[in-house]
Amino acid sequence: MRKSQATTDFAGVILKDPLPFVACMVVAILILCLFPGIATWLPDAVMESRFG
């Protein structure tokens, strides 16, 4: 059986469209790994203002 052109185009769109979002998530994870203080800065700031 031969696949139709519409099926292969649709599969390509489904696989290609999320790539920019996945790349952004990977970049965010790398930034958090390189600078872990970013992840704890805001909670620390909120706790200091509330209980400090």
C-alpha cells in the first residue's frame, strides 16, 4: 500500500512544529544547570519579605 501525500505532510507538520518549543525548553534547562541560583532566587526573595 502506498501512503497518500496528505498523510506524510501531516506527519511532517506534527513532528516539525513543536521543535522550537522543545529547543526553548532545552535552553532553559541548560541555563538552570549553569546558573542554579536563578531557580532559588525568587522563592528566597519572597520568603525574606514575608518572614524577614
